[in-house]
Amino acid sequence: PGVGPIGVAKHLVEFLPSNPIVNIGGKNSIKAVSSAPWGSASVLTISHAYVMMMGGDGLTKATKYAILNANYIANKLDKYFKVLYRGENGFVGHEMILDCRNLKRDTGISETDISKRLMDYGFHAPTLSFPVHGTLMVEPTESESLQELDRFIETMIAIYNEIQEVVANDNLKDDNVLINAPHTLKAISSNEWNHRYSREKATFPLPWIAENKFFPATSRIDDAYGDRNLMCTCNPIESYI
């Protein structure tokens, strides 16, 4: 879970953050660092259960598999995408960062276009532009099968080839499968199809996708605008008084 518990020794308890509503912290507390006094503590039960069920040996084995899976993907994609932050021996940790900045500079296709196109292939996008802007951070974990890793690798290579098609064809600069991704069922079943690529290429770019196709619920949205502009869909405040 995206939450990190912090434990302190007894002599530091009095310095823990306070809260204007809930009485926490101590006599020398600093100001609140979170709107929730205990953060997302309940989420940690998931981590605790995982640790207890796995045990020391299980956690060690899971870590090895996670690192192995990440390096497997990194080396398979190395010819197509630059991998940031390899160690002295050329290995990555349990995750890898695929650098898309050169692609955006040279082709106009951004990391966002790639992440949206992944949805057409049935994959949820990796972490976008973190910790480095213009990148994709892929973390396969220990739980993915070799078949699933290979499907992801095949997908990323296919997307790379789609980018090269855009580079080679000026007619696709402003109308291609990447900048229009993702493609919804409503879009591809419409009577009108004015794109310069086929419906099949939009929705079934690889043969195995048709076996278990997942259609995105909505087409492209402006993620950054949504993050920066709160649009409340709840009842008016008067209804709660």
C-alpha cells in the first residue's frame, strides 16, 4: 500500500505531529503533517497479514522473484526503451524506469500516450512520470506469471513499433492509435469511423487480445486538469446541515 508506517523510540513520542481536532502527539509536538491524524493506518493490516503469512523465507523468495521479474522485462525491452538507473553490474532492483523523454522529443509521442495505449492491450498503465518526469515505472512484483510478463513485453514492443509507424508516415502525425487511445467499445462500434487506421488495429492489435478483451470505460481524459481542478459531484452542503 502507498503508506509508510514510522516507528519511534519512547523518548521521541512527545515530538510526534499533533492534530487540531484529535488529541495526539506530545507536549513538544510539531504541527500536523497529515489531514488524517493517523494517516491511512487501517491499510497497514494488508501489509501485516502479508508479512505474517509469508514469513522470513517467503519474503526472501518473493523478493528474489520480484527482482528477477523486473530484470527480465528490463533486458527484454532494452533494445526499445532506455532503462534508467541500472546498477554497476547492469541490473535493476524490483522495478525499472523506462525513459520516454527521447521518444517525445523525437516523435511527439508522450509517456501519457503510451500509458493510454496500454489500456487497449488490456494493461493498467504503470506509474507515470514518477520518480522521473517523462518516464514509466514498471514494477512487475513477484506474483506475475512468465506468460503475463511475456504478454507485457510483447505489448511494449508492439507499441514501440506503432511509434515507428507514426514516424514513418506523416499522415499519422495527428491521427494515430497512440494519441487517440484508449478506444472504447462505443467508439469502435460507431457507424462513423474517420480515423486513418482500422478498427481492428485500434482494439485488437495483437492476436491474443481478442481472447479476453477488456474495453476501457472512457476515452482520453485530461488527467492533469482533473488533478488540479476539484469538481464535486456530491450533494450541496446544505443537505448535510
